[in-house]
Amino acid sequence: MTQGYTLYGAEPSYYSGKVRAYLRYKRIPFAEFLNTPDAYRSVILPRVGWPVIPVVITPEDETLQDSTEIIDELETRFPEAPIYPATVKQRLAALLLEVYADEWLKIPAMHYRWNRNYDFAIAEFGKMSAPGADAETQHAAGLKISKPFAGALPFLGVTPKTEAAIEQSYEGLLGELDKHFAVYEFLFGTRPSIGDFGLIGPLYAHQYRDPASGALMKSIAPNVARWVEGMMKPPHPKGGEFLPRDEVPETLIPVLARMMREMVPVLVSTAHHLQKWVDENPEDRRAGAEVPRAIGMHVFSLGDAKENRAIFPFDLWMLQRPLDYIANLEADDRLRAADLLRQAGGETLMEFPSFPRLTRRNFKIALA
Ligand SMILES: N[C@@H](CCC(=O)N[C@@H](CS)C(=O)NCC(=O)O)C(=O)O
């Protein structure tokens, strides 16, 4: 046991970057260990039950997994400089951007890593799996452990049919964020929010650090690259402020609108499919039952492209966070939330179709 917290993670890992940036902003003492095969065998599998990072072990020897749960638990332990804005529009926008960054920006992140940075990614995976080994051993190890990741592309909807639309969408997003970060240090002022920590996952580990992606970001969105650097080396740890008067800068509306346009239709379809999945077998699919990571395939569109992708119930567990926030607002605050959503074309979220409530059990998604 260490004095502080232990993080099992890796530089190339999306959600490790989210948690690491948070720990640094909060000045929480931690030691980071690589997810080597030995770490999976002796720590991660026995504690979590499946091979995943990031994993945080507390000084009391408790295990935390899932970046969102890690951050939420640490927020209760380190309440100074909360990363959840207290006001309605900022809070809702931050929660939404976390969902979008965590679950939707996986699409461009995985596309660029495995279709545009393949050799670098193999070398990095080799270093994680066999640190200190010679280049040939690392290459073989990299090829082996990267298979499930590179192989996940079609399940995310990344295929030759969608590649051009993914790049167009991602470059559009970079342009929007660049305008925002030309003016503001973080999403809502000088303090990073849960939305910033969500975005840093894809935008650091994949899109800044992978060389071809990093070159693209630095050339077309230098202000985003600067924001990434500030997230990874916080200029005001445990400090900064959210903008006064619940301001959500105008420059964030196009980003929210992109989420509403691209991701929300997939979330609606996911909600219908999850309901159908439970209705098909209500005897077995009762409270407490584990929900598989994917429950079939559905069609989605991005720009002019149409493709199939897996249906991920996990996305709805994440979406419950902003939906619960909206549902628990008092009347006036609900109007403020609705106003923000209307500006972004996200009215659907005020009347989102009902779906079976989800929870986490044994570090997996289950019916609540
Ligand atoms: N939603 C989780 C996802 C964790 C995750 O997907 N981690 C990746 C590395 S960045 C991983 O280990 N994936 C293994 C797998 O999905 O089987 C989180 O926020 O922590």
C-alpha cells in the first residue's frame, strides 16, 4: 500500500489521460504503474474481474474503476475546487460534453490511431506490454495485444464507408474548439470542468500524442493543442474559476449542436433497443442482471455516410447522468436547461424516450 493513490494506466490510454489530468489538477498524490501483463494478472484481474485501465487503488486499498466513478469518488474526498459547475447551464453542458467525449469521440480517436498512426501505435502497445524488451519482442507483443483494439473499429462503425465522414466531422470539431480555446482557457473559464476532463481522454492520448494526429491538431487547431498542454500540466491546480452568471460561451454551442446531431440519434436508437432487449426476456433480464457490452447492431449516419455499429448500453449509463440532472431540476432551472438545449438543437433530451435504468455492479453494467 502506498501513502497516496495508485493509478494503473498508460500514456496511450484514452481514459487514463482523463484520470491522470484530474489527479494532477486536484494535486492528489498518486503513483502511476503501467498495465503490464503482470499488472493485469496480479492486480487488475483479481480486483476488477476483467482487463481494463484506468484502475485506481485508494490508500485504504479500495479499487475504483471507470474514469467517471473514479472522478466522482475522488470529488467527494477532495471537494476543494469542484470540477462540477454549480449552475444549471454550465453543469448540464459539462455533463453532456463528458458523455460525448467519452463515448462518441472514440470513433475518430480509434480511426486516427489505427488507420493513420498504426506503426506508432504498435510500438507503443509493445512498450506497454513488454517494457525494457528489445524492439523485435516489443513489436511482436504490440501486434498481439493491439488486436482487440484495432479489431474493434467495425463495432464502432469505423469502416472504409465512414472514414471520410469521420475525418470531416473531427476536423469540424477541431475548428469549433479552436475558436473557443482562442478565447477561453477551459470550457467554462479558468477552471477545468468534468467536460474538459472528458475531452482530454481522446484529445490527449490519441489525437495529441499519436504523431500524425498531433501534427494535424497543431496545424489546424493550435489553440486546442495549447488547451491539451494546459490540461496535462495544469496552470492553476485546485484553482481557476467558472465564468460568472452561468455563462455557456457561444463558441460551445456548435460543439453541443454537433453532439445533438451526430450522437443523440444513436442514443435514442440505443434506448429503444435496450428496452426491446429487456422486453424479449423479462424473466432473465431483471434487476441485477448483467447487461452485455453490446446488444446487437444498428445503423447510424455520419454526414453522408451510413454504416452499422454495435449497440452499446454503456452509453446510456453515461447519459443517465445529464438526464437525471435535468429530471431533478426545479421548474425555473428546467427552463434554463431547456433553453440551452434548444440553442443546441437538443430538445430530444428534454423528452428522451424511457429505457431500463442501468447501474454498475462488479465493474460492469447491470439492470438497476
Ligand atoms: N468507460 C471506461 C472505459 C475504460 C476503457 O475502455 N479503457 C480502455 C483503455 S483506454 C481499456 O482498457 N479497454 C479494454 C477493453 O475495453 O476491453 C472508463 O471510463 O474508464
